[in-house]
Amino acid sequence: MADEWSISYCRFPEGRDRNYADDPKLTSDRPELLRRFLKPIIGGLTIFDLDEKDWKPWRAVFNKAFHSERVFGLVPSMVDEIKVFAAILCDYATKGKLCFLDPVTLRFTIDMIGRTAMNTSLHAQSGYNALADGMLSQIRWHDPNAGVNPFSHLDFLRTFVHRKNTRQMDKHIGAELDKRFEDHRVDPKSTASRSVIDLSLQEYLKGSDTLPQKLDPSFRAFAIRQIKLFVFPGYDSTGSTICYCFHLLSQHPKVLEALREEHDRVLGPDPADAASQPESPSQPRLVNNLPYTLTVIKEVLRLFPPAGTTRAGKPRVSVTDDAGNSLPTGDAILWILHVEMHRSPSYWVRPDEFLPERWLVPPGHELHP
């Protein structure tokens, strides 16, 4: 088993490692342990854990799904999901009911991802959905240590649940994929959508003079895994960030007051009418007029970054920690600690304080990073 070091700040040492005949830098390849961790959830390799030469071309394809023009085009449908989310929160507040915020935000985020990844609403907030509930169950039953525990496969109940959830999710995504493929066969010009599922099909069919009668099984399995990938890390990172937003705003009433003032000024003082502003086809860019709201989100992400990253080490390449120790990276996993960097006094003034205004001040100001 590889050693794992958590390195906050590191640099490549001068000397022979710099002159190593091969590329002396750490690659963007993911460690094997990451693949073993993700396999029970996703089912196989994705652009998240493929080697660099394999994931880079697909990343270029999927980047189109998050182009600013497409995202602004999705604003009206996003507002529809936000209305459902707001109604659920208002119901809890009106009735004075105690609730766990995390499950509510997770289902809301899954619906938002459904719009982006599949160009459809999954209605996970209002009821059962095979993809959403299958993913939630898959993660609840996941053993984070399974990748290094040789006895984890002996939990037959977990194995059964994972296989059941996988079949359920694959069936749901596969049916949607087959439907989009059939639409493309009937009218190739009808698939101008930039959702992840449509981009996968467009890349698969690019350059084909004759469309196949059905999807190649290996591509179909690959595309299904990519959809599950976008659902898995996206919903958890965004859902937890929303929870931390509520948490920090509840502790800082002055920030909440400034946030409300901006919303009243841009979206109007009546919450019931606020949704109609960005929902209008002529007004999707109205969200660009909420700079303070953006700084609040940035500051939440600084204090509570929801995700991290790992890289596979490389033989005869070392990194140096803050204390000057040279650490070889061969047969190791490097884990970048974003929380450590985001709260480092080397980069941030009053690093542990929630100060959204630090993102608005000009260079030279005492709060400027």
C-alpha cells in the first residue's frame, strides 16, 4: 500500500531531479487508489480517474456543457428548481419543523445537475427518482476504506445493494441515452443541445457517414459512467456548500443584511416576484448584477472547500515541505490540502474570519489576498 502524505505547500528541488531525462514534473494522472475508491459508486473509469492522455480529449468535449452562454440559457430552468427548493424551505419554516438541511440541498442539487447533464428535470425534490435515489443509496452504503481493505468484499449485503443501485441507475440513464440516440437518427439536426449526454452522443457519432442502428455497448457503458460521475461529485460539493452558506449567514447578521439589500435592489423587494426577473428570457444575465452575493459564495468556498485533489507520485521526483524536508513521491499519493492553503496567514489577512468584502477590495488594501 502506498504511503500518503498531506503536503500544504511544496516545490520541486533544484538539482538532479530537475535534470531527470523524463518529464520531471508530477503528472495529472490519478492514483490507482482513487479508482478503487470510485468504482463501487460509478462502476468504472471516468474522466475523473482516467490517465491524462485519455481524459483530456473528453474534458474538451464536456467543457461545452459549461460554456457561459449555455449556462445563462439554463437560468430559467434553474429558477424552476429553485422555486421548488424555496417552497420546501418555506414549508419547514412556516410550520416550525426541525429538519436536516443536507438531504434537502442534495436533492435540489441533483435536480440542477439533471438540467445540465441530461437536459431534463429529475424531480428528485418532489418524489422518488431512480437515478437520484440510487445514487444517494450508493453513497450511504459506500465504504471509504474498501480500496485498501482486502476484506471489504466479504460484506455481501453491501455488494448486493451496490449492484442493485448500479442496475437501477444504469437502466435510467441508458433509457435516456437510447432515446436521445433515436432522436438523432431520425433528425440529426435536432441535437443542438449542449448537455453532457448529448455531447457524448455527438462526439461518438462525429464523422459517421452512416448512423448505426444502435449504440456500441462499450461506448454506451462509458457514457452512462460519465453521467453518473457528474451526478456524484457535483451534487455533494454544491449541496454541502449551500449548507455552509446558510450556516455562516446565520452567524453573521450584517453580511445577511447586506445580501438581502442587494437582492432587494436587483431582484425587487417582494420575494414572490424575485424569480420572475432572471426567469425572463431577456434577463438571464441579471445574476451578474449580484457582486456581493458572489463574494459571499467565494468566501464560503474559501473557508469550507468541498473538494480536494490527489495526484500519483513519480519515481525520482521529490517535493519540499515548509520545513525544508525533501520528500520522494514515488509510490506515494499527494493530497493537496485546500483547507490548509485557504486559511494560511501567508496568503490571507485574518484567515479564519468570514469577510466577503475581501473579494471586493483593490490591490494594496489590507484585506487583499
